[in-house]
Amino acid sequence: MNAKKKMTYAFYQNLGKLFYAIAASDGNVRPTEFNQLKALVKKQWLEVDDLEDAFGTDAAYQIEIVFDWLNDNKQLDAEMCFKDFIDYKKSQSHLFTMAIRRLILKTASAIAHAFSGINKSELTLLAKLDIELKIP
């Protein structure tokens, strides 16, 4: 992916908000949704760039950290988390290459499918996400 040198911690933190919004859109985050996210972070997001923190931990783990923090603190305002992500995307549109947008949609869809398929609230949020990611 050709965004290797541009990513920031804020990028990954906002992805954590987005993926939390998908999981929390029905008012309940299930362990299978978080487990699916963790698997995808390890399988796909770690390869996006080489950004690490001072301890040598890949920055992509910020996705899990933010998701888990929001869930632990019962921040179930999925719409606000989604809006925060969209605002970030609009202000940093250069980070959202076609490959990154596809990976975001793939991850969001996998989280939504993780527990008993996609429900109406998840489907609505996925449709909004798809529309937003098509806007440069």
C-alpha cells in the first residue's frame, strides 16, 4: 500500500472509533465482534505501514486499544464515534487511498458479520460508510 509514510496514531485511533461504531450500532458489543477485529488487525492492518510507538509496538494496535477503551467505558454512542471518524476522514482525505478504503470496508463488514450476520442498524451504518468512502 502506498500510504506507508503518511499514517499517524490519530488515523488508527479514528479507525478504532469507526469499528467500535459498527459493533455498537445495535447497542451491544459482543466478544465475537472484538475478536474479529483483533484477528483482522493482526492479519491485515499490521502490514499497512511501519509506524511504531516508543516501545516498538505497531501503531495499528491503536485500533484495538481505542475500541476496547470505548467498550470498557460503555461509550455506546455509535453515531458520535461514526461522526468523529467521518470528520477525521474529511480533514485527512489524503490518507484514504483506494486500498485503505477497501480494507476499511472489509474490516467493518467482517465485524458486522461476526455475530449472527448483519442486523438493520449495522447495515445502515455500513451503507453510510460505503457512501462516505466513495467521496474523495
